[in-house]
Amino acid sequence: MHVLAQYRHHLDRLTADQPYVDDMNVGLPDYCTAGKDIWCTISPLICFHIIEWHRPDRVLRQFGFRQGIPQPCDNESILHKCDLRGRHDVDWTTRHGDYIRRWSSRREHIARGEMAIGSLGYHDPYMVWYRSITIRFLTRTGSFHELLVIFMFYLFIKVYFIFIRI
């Protein structure tokens, strides 16, 4: 099986209630966990002329928090159209001053939430929203597996109730 097919297979097998665990950080070198206090900052990440927003509020479950339905956000597509041709004399500290100031105050913009306890139920508002906007499977096999599991569950329930009525 090709490596890409293997990755797709494993991604298709992930379930909504598979949490990120703190054990993942165990054994990492100190430089990987340095600055852990700002992993949840909602701020621009800046690399010279490139700016990309870091939006941990959209993935709170990764940080152990309960995830609500995220508000729409502006990714400022104009930032993705930055072309350096003919701009050798641009002072990026001035051009991106607002983003630099926001980064400087990053500790004031930390995403917070209630701690997640257990997994989200199928009918939890976030999960309903998530299923409505997500491509849940990368392959037909993955979606077939999901349908098969659901079918087997309903078949089990039906047989169970038939035997209870007897």
C-alpha cells in the first residue's frame, strides 16, 4: 500500500472522541515545550513579510478545553497576496506595525475555555456543526466503514428489541 493511502486509511479511522493527550509532550526536548504558556495565544505569527494568524480558539480540544462553535474569522486574504517583486525597499516593521504590536501583547489574547470532561456527544451542538462543515472521509472505504458500523449498530438494536419482546 502506498504511503499516502496508509495515511488516508489512518485518518479515516480517527473518531471524534479521540482526545489529544498530555502524554504527547513527555520526552520532548525543552526547546519544544518552551513558551508553552502562549501556545493558546490568538495572534499573528510573523516571519519577515509573511503573516499568518494563529487561531487556537478554533481547535480548543487540542488544548484540553471544551470546543464551542467557532465564530467566523477573517484570515485577511490580502496578507496571502504579498509579492516581494519590486519591494526591496519596503520597511516591513512599518508596513506590519499593527501585527507586530498585536504579537507584542500576545499574553493578553489567550484562548480560554472550560476544561473538557469526557467526549462530546453525537448531538452536541459543536458536533452537529462540525459534521455539517467537514469532509469526514478521504476515501470511499472510510465512508463505507462508517456506514457499516452504523448499520451493524441498528441491526443489533433491532435484534435486541425483538428478543426483549419475546
